[in-house]
Amino acid sequence: MNIRLKLVVVVAASAASLLAIPQYSWAQTKGNAEAEQQVRKVEEERRQAILRNDIKALDSLIAPEYTAVFNLFGGKVTTRADELALNQPDARKVESWNPTDVNVRIYDKVGLVIGLAEIIDVLNADRRHIRVRYTHVWVKRNGSWQLVHRHTTRVATLEGPEPPR
């Protein structure tokens, strides 16, 4: 096969691939729109549960195998039990937890949420006003979405103690 024919084949294949991508992406987006709305809904339910110290609601939203990594606590890996204990009314009172720059992606039965949140709370008697970048991983099981992992990185301290070094 001469070089000209090879070039024509490569260009034609590339063009066909590029033409197929928007249709595939559109189909994926259309099919995932409902799942994305469901994940946004459970994100808001989680936020409201934290604002109300509603441990029962948090308990139903967090998967048994849940883990989290917080640079807020020196990169410590925490469990579901740690998360529920952290949000007890005597340990933490959240005044506001406002998400922005939220991006939700759906991969079959997995929802990936990346966002920025500004939080004002009192944690173990320390008042904090912080901004964090977060990633939440949700999995759909038996018709319900559960949080299986999250990772949080403080990007700014606006008031309160500095993060551990």
C-alpha cells in the first residue's frame, strides 16, 4: 500500500471516529441525566443531614465499607463509624456548608462528584471557616445511592485553626 493510500485510510478512520463521538457522548449524557439528578439529590440530602446533625439520615446515605481521606486530619483514612461520630451534635455543629463548582459524572452505577465547599462550623469547640475541594464517590445498590468514599482537601482557612502539617 502506498503512503498516499495509507494517509487516506488514516484520515477517513479518524474522521469516522470523530463523527461517532458526539453521538455516543449525547447518548451517554441523555441516558445518565436521571442518574445525575439522583446523585445531586443525595448530595443535598447529605448536606442537609450534616446541617441538622441528622445521624439517622447520614447512616442511611453512607455505605458500610465507606472510607474518607482528609488532609484536614493529616491525611488520616477514616471509616463510616468515624464519620458518624464526627457529625454527632456534641462533636460538630455546622452553620453552613455551601457547595459551588460542582461537577457530577456518571459511570454506570457509580457517581463521581467533584466540588468546592465553603464551610462554617464548630468542630470540637474550634470555630472554623474553611474552603475545601472535595471528591465524593457514590454507588447505586438496590435502587439507592450510597456514599462509598470521599476525599477532602482544605484549600483555604478563612477563620479558625490551620490544618495539621
